[in-house]
Amino acid sequence: MTRRDLDSGTQTLERTRTQRPRLFRVLLLNDDYTPMEFVVEVLRRFFRKTEQEAELIMLAVHHKGQGVAGVYSRDVAETKVAQVMAAARQEGFPLRVVAEPEAGE
């Protein structure tokens, strides 16, 4: 290679593709002790659901065993799980909340 080849001015640009962050579903799980009203309150307070949305999710939890409160990035999902679990414990309820990877991710 000659000096002239090095100075030709041709450059190769590499483009990197950024991947979207993996999303996680926050699920409320049914139990026999947590009042339905508390579940609705949690959905409104921590997940900013309307009264109607919160009641529909609460009924899914009650009848199907679980309900999706929302879909978030991992950090946000884990924070919401911790906040809801702390609020439930403070009120003396055994409500369980988990975050799991969104299907197809």
C-alpha cells in the first residue's frame, strides 16, 4: 500500500442498531384476603388507571387468577412491583405482584 492509498479519503462508516429495551408485564395475582377495593385503589394510585379500567383489571384478577396492570421497561416494572408490595404489606394484605417478560420478547 502506498501513501497515496492511505490518503484517498475513503472512509467506512459503521452503523450500529440499537435494540428496544425488553418490556415486562406487571401482574397482580389473586389471593383470598386482599379486598377488591384495595386492588382497585392500587391500580388507580400506582398505575394511573381510571375507575373503570381498575375495576376490569381487578375482576380479571378475581376470576382468572391474575391481571395485567401495565407493561413497562424492566426498571419501571420492578419499581412498581416494589411500591405495590410495600403498600400492601403496610395495609396488612398479602397481595402478590410480579413482573415477567412480555411474550414474544
